[in-house]
Amino acid sequence: MTNDNMSNQNGASDDDALRQRVQEELERRRISRRQAADAMGEAYQTFSAWLNGTYNGDNEKRAEKARRWLDGLVRRDQERSLVPTVPGFVQTRTANRLFTVMEGAQFGPDMGLIAGKAGVGKTMAIRAYASQNNNVWVITATPKKTSPSAILDELAEQIGVQVRGSRQERAVLRQLSGSAGLLIVDEAQHLGVPAIEMLRSIHDQAEIGVVLCGNAPLIGKIDGLGRTADHAQIFSRIGHRRHVESVLQSDVCPILKEWGLDDADVITVAKNIAQREGALRSMTKVLRNAMRLARVHGRESVTMGDMEASWEVHMTGEFPRVVKKAA
């Protein structure tokens, strides 16, 4: 056998092995050929022909793209292995209090108000309650989604009402009536007065619970409406209120337990962060990156060095030092 023939056979063998690796990854990860072709920047027909061994064009170019794609999968797996799993919802004391507001509104039915600083666990409690109870619909208001029509469109989509236009509100009310449901609007501080009035009307007519949840300015908005004769009905409908001014220490401890921390100083710093701006949200960001840094260096336990490095990335101001008590 000549050297040229041996080279050709080795090349063909390498290509066959590469195709086999690609096919195995497609099957293992449940990736379609079209998805893989898109990720490689290839036309579907070209990639499919190359994978079948029937492509008559530049096979080496196709093979190089496949190698880069496989290398990218390996790097992505390595990166994911470093990213810690953030603990899910923890039934804290504050969460129990927020659940009480939502339960009171749903089974009253009544209207409820939940307000407080960012990062104290309001949204996680809302999502957990919705996942644990039937007929609970959560809508998130935004600076661009504040009008009655925008909120009604979102609600209609969630409850499966496809009617639009002037008959939409009537169709929504029919669907909600008798449901014993609860409508929660998160980030409700963005809502305009007409949208809040519409939600009050839905509560009255469909006899479902409604909870408005948002940052501290929401309280001032609702209380301000109560002082005007035109909107006093909104204020008078609020039967359940909860203002979360800060994170309780009794909330932080069970959450940190879920993180599996074993360094007392790290735990103390995490508690300190939870009392600052951003509260539990900021604490989670710092802990998540600190744990990733620990894994990058082959450690399972988070150190104070990891916390300081993570703080520099995610936070501003002076790192919260641990003050040692004199012996």
C-alpha cells in the first residue's frame, strides 16, 4: 500500500470518527441536526450531508466547524460544572407572612397589598405561592406595561381568553367568575391609576382576590388614592397589607443553611450583606460568584478571599469586615 493510500484511509477514518462523535453528542444532548447546523453556522442540508458522509464539497472545512462545535460543548460543560446551584425557595418567616396576605386575598376574596424594599424575597414568595395553589395568575408590570389594556392583554393570555377588542374585558370576567382565583401583579408600583382601577373592578365583578406587590413607593401611591373621593374605593378594598422593611435575621439563617456554608466568618459577612441595599438578592449574587471562584480553585468551601473577590465584582462600597471580639 502506498503512503498516499494510507494517508487517504487515515483521513477517511478520522472523518468517520468525528462524524460518530457528533452523532453521539446529538443523541446524548437531544440536539436536532438543524439546531447543531445553526450553532455551527452551516446550512442544514450541508451539515446533514456531511454527517451522512455524502457531502461532495470541502469536507475539511465542515470537519473543522464540527471540531470547534464539539470543543465549545466541552467548554460549556466545564463552565457549568463551576456554577453552583442556587438554593430555591425557602419558607422563611417573612414568606409565611406574605403567604397569609395572598391566602386572605384569594379565599376572602379580598384585595391585598405587599410592599417593601428590593431583594427581600417578595417575588420568590409570590412564585412559590402560585406554584402551590390552583388558579393563581401572576403578572409583572413594567415601565412599558402600565395601562389597563396592557394588563388586560396579559391576563387574557394567561387564562386562555383569545378575544380582543371591546369584548375582551367581558370575556375575561366570564372566565374568572367562580374560579376562586387570585390575580397577583408584581412590580405594581409601575401601574397607573386607571390600571389599578381596572383591577379593583375585576375584583368586584369576578369576585376573585387581587394582590398588588411592589417596592416601597407602592404604599404611597395606594394611600394617596385613599385621600381622593374619586379613588377612595381602591383604598377601602385593601383588606390585607404587609410592608417588608428589611430582611429578618430569622429569614437569613435557613437560607444560608441551604448554601451549605461552613466558615463562620463567611456566614457573618453574608448576613451583613443581606441587611444592605439589595438584601437577599445581593447576598445571593455575592455567594454564587464566591462559590464559583472556590470551585475554579478546586475547593468546595467558600473562603473570605472568595467573598472579597466576589464583592468587588458585584457590589460597591467597603467590604463588610468581621469584627473579632476581644478575648
